[in-house]
Amino acid sequence: MLSTRTCPSMRLLTACYTGARVSDDQSRIAPARPRQLDYPQYRVQGDPKSNHDGAPDFNSLFVGLEKGVSPKHVEALNLSLLGTVDLDQLVPGGYLPPTEWQQPPSSASESPQPGQDPGKLSNGITAPTHRDFYDRAKELLYDTDTAFDSISGTSVGPKNATSPIRLLHSHKFYQHLLLMAEYWDTSKDAYTEVADGDKELYTGRRYGAGYEMPPEYREDTVCAFAEMCIWPFRCNLQSPRPSVARKLVFRDRYLPIQGITSAVCASNTDRQKARKGILEGPLMGIHCRNTTSFRREGQAEGEGREELMDLLFEVGAALLVAQKRAREGKAEVQPGKDRFWADGTRRHLGELAGGKQDRETNAWAMRQMTPETADPMEGVEVGSGGSVESDEKISSVGNIGSRKRKQRPGAQQQAYLDAKPPESMWESKVEYRMIGKEPGEGVDSIYLISALNHHVSLVRVRVDDRYLSSVTHGPEPAAWERYSLQMERSPWYDLFVPQQRALAMRGVWGAVGWLMRRTD
């Protein structure tokens, strides 16, 4: 039986179904002490356009990236860091909701989203109004403890209130934020030494330290927060396939990008496609990281390995969103097309080589596919379909204690010998479009909702079309040094602080409103 000590989500389920959550005043063994919050500090030396004379050799520079990262990797990207800026500079054209929208609207203030004329978005719907923004901002401005009590059913509302608070739009967000609080919220921490002095008793909200929190808690919280902000624009979240859609095409190679959680997409304007769940976009990405320490002792800001890796992954996430948006009107080139190793009409590698089928060579290659299949493949005759017993061994390796449907005899061997091409790298449920980009404009503004610790930040990266083409397929002659990525971000907003939650929503709301504007 799972205990609430080891499974905090059980505490939330208990609270939801029994009407009471475990008291924070109950003494228990102290969890790990919290660490001081750490944030990456990015720094680029010199003018990014003069860091090198031409396009760098990306193949030799980035192939061995896992062995070590240095400032050279960042300099090679021609990255121009503009630092932390106000939301007014991140969201252009007056689309940022005014601060007065945090107050109740009057009948005269029921106007469309700022900058909209005549109050329509690019998908044809009416732009969100002051009332739409206020209804959500009001819930984010509730006291955090009061919202948690409402979720767990231990309180009817704030002090001196005559009616309970209602979380119509933010209920899911506060549910997931409560789980994060059990690792990050130190506001109620209290320690008491016991008589023997070996242990401490603890009262408070935490059941672990922030660095011990499962990354899914942060991802679910940020996605719930984003959903609340984007739904008035008829946008949805699209979760990319981990094995395919989170890979950046980098000089015709595929690089996995860590932290890509979801993407904000618009609902399809075609009713038939919308019924099939096909979205348009993406508009922006959501990038969550589980790193809590970015520098070792003695390292200067901007020189830590985790710090540099975090910057590279964040830039990679922005380029991945840009690549998907740039697919508008294009057809996918299937990986392995017209290549002999992806020709499914010839079954055996011996035949592909144009000679006699070599069973011993094929058997050796199949044993080397993965370490897990090396031993079970011993003694299996290649091309004969294998045996049921050997295939059961193959399906059971690495899955001890779990139920898994048995493969049909020889399925794995047959798939290898058929030499099938790789799966598609494009999502079937997304219709790629550059929503919000002016026709003929050569620069695309890419937005990210970036998250770490219990904070979020809005990031904008301006990507030149020629830069993106050079990164994707190869350098343009004498052009690389003329283009750079311009990256800027908002301050980090604490999701446990009501006013900062509302500011983060204001930034996301403004960015989505600008992207969904009419450009015709």
C-alpha cells in the first residue's frame, strides 16, 4: 500500500474524495532541507556576429556535445542575448492587457483585446475581452493557502468572507500547484529537535526537497497554467511524441531537445479537421527543466556546465518551434527515401549488397541491435521466424514485473530484415502554419513559456529565415556571420506568489493575442 510520505499525489486524491487533506501541523520526520534557489546566468563574450569569420564546423563541434560543453558551443550559434526586459518590450503593438484589467470591468470597459480591430482574431472568433481576462486573473490573485484549502475542502473561503471562493478556470492549476508545494513551499517549515538529537521533527507542507520533485509535477502545473491563459483565444495544447517531435533537425541530423513539454496551437478553422483533433500552429512552446543547480563551487556565472547546457536546450527549443512553423505549405521528405537501407522490397542485407544472402552477418547484426536483445537472440535462426520461447525472452528483458503483450513469433527479427524506413518526423495531428507572422517578413518571433524551480518566464527569440535554413540544412556562402539569434526574456515569476502569477498570465495573454491577430 502506498503511503502519503512516498506518494504525495495520494494525499491530493485523499483530499478530493474524503473532503479533508492531511494536516500541515502534524509532526513527522523532517524531509531534506531546501536548497537556495539557483537560476542560470547567461553570458556571451563579444559581438556574436564577429565571433568567427564564417560558418563554424557544426559536425565536429556538436557531435560530441555530451562529453562536454563550453562557451564555444554558444558562440557558434551567433546568439545575441538581450537580457531581462519588461513585458512591454516582449509583446509588441499594444497587445499586452493594461494593468487596469485586474480590476472588475464596468459596462463601458467591455472592449475587445487591445489592438484588435474590429475585435476579431485570425481564426474568426471575437477577441477576448476585459471580462475574460479579469475572471481568470481574479482567481490567480487569491491567497495561495486559501486556494489550496478550497481544493482540499478544508475551508469555505477566505477570512471574513460570506461565500466560498470558486475556482472555475484555475482549479486544475491549483491542484497541480499543491503537489509542487509539497516539495517547494517553505513558508510553513518548522523544525523541532527530539531528545536523542539524532533526528528532527517537522511540521509544514513539504514532504521532500525541491530537487527531489518528479519533473511531471512542474510540467503538469505549467501546462494547466497555460491552458487557462490560451483557451479564450480558442487555442489548445499539443503534446509532441517524445520519440519523434522533440528532435531538432540540425544540419540534416536529429538532435533530441530536453524539456520540450508541449506546444500551444490554435484550433483548426476547418470543422472537419477540428472534429478529428487536428490543430494549427504551433504558436509557442512550453519548455520545463528539472535542473536546480547550475554551477559548481568556484565557477563564475555563465560558465557552469549545466548553465551552458540549459541555454543550448532553450535555444534548441525555440529553433524547434521555428522549424515546425516553417513547414507551412511544404511536404515532408520521408527519412531514408530512395536509400537502399530503407527499401522495404528487399528483405535481406545480403541481397541489398547485391550478393549472396549472408545469414551469419545478419544474425550478428541483429544481436548488436540493442544490449537487451543480444543474449535472447543466441541460437535463433535468422529468417526462419524464430521460436515462441525465444521471442518471449526478448519481450521480457528489461520489463521484469510488468505486463506486456507478447510479440508474435519472429516480429522483431522480421522488422529488422524488412529494413523499413524510419517513422515520420511530422505530427499527424498538427497542420503546420506560421500564425502571427506577417506575409513577406523575413524574421519570425518565437515565444517560449520557460519554467524551472517553481517559476515561469516568457522568452522571445527572433529567428531570421536564412539563419533557420542554414541551421537546418547547411551554411549559406558568406551569409552566416551576418545573422544572429536575438533572445530576450521576462523576469522569473513565482507561481506561489499571487501577484506574480497574474503578471505571468498577462505576458502569456499578450503574446498569444499578438500571434492570433489578423495579418490579412
